[in-house]
Amino acid sequence: MHFLSPVKVKERGEVAEEPGFPALARAVVRRLRILSEVHGAGEWPQAEYGPLLDLADTVQLEHHETTWIGTVRHSQQGDMPLEGFVGQAWYASDVDLRPLLPVLWLGQWVHVGKGGVWGNGRYSLKEHLET
């Protein structure tokens, strides 16, 4: 994954300083659930997204080249600090992750984490399959 704008997500109530996959997957699912409820077909049932989060728990962070950055967003309402990690991360799992791909794909456009509505949390995917 390439983190193109600062990503700030929480894991177990604490800000994740590294791009752990379960925290990112939970943030994407949370964002999609909210958007579905507000703008879509209603509530996304736990029976459908729960197994995706279980699958996300099998994914391990293999390596990352991320940096924590901070900046300020200026608006008419005042200054808002924005911070998070940017860079690249590589993940691996011993199980088939294809069920997660639609959620991760959509997350590229809706962004994740704090400040996602202002452009934070933007990422792109690059798939690498080992044969």
C-alpha cells in the first residue's frame, strides 16, 4: 500500500504509529459502513463485514517505509492540525485475501482515518502475488 496523504487510525484506542493492516481494514470498513448508512442502502450488517475483519486479522505487516508527518489545515473556521504516516507498506497472509479486495479498492476513493473528509487517509494499492 502506498499512503499518499497522512493516515491517522486508532488500534485498541491508541493512535497507530505504524501501518498495521487490521487497524487500516477496520478504518476502511468503518468509513464504508457510515457512508452506506448515510448515502446508500442502509446499515451494513455485522454478519457481512465481520468475516472481513476476521480475515484482516490474518494479515501481517512485512515491511514499511513510512514517516510520521504533521501539517496544519487552514480554513475559515481556523487552523486544524493534521498528522499521520505516509510512505509504503508491504503485507502478507497465508490465507486468500480476495474477499477483502473490494473493500480495500473502495477505500482508495473514500480515504480512511482522521481527516479523511479533508483529503487525509488517501492510499493506493498495488497487488503482488507470489507464485
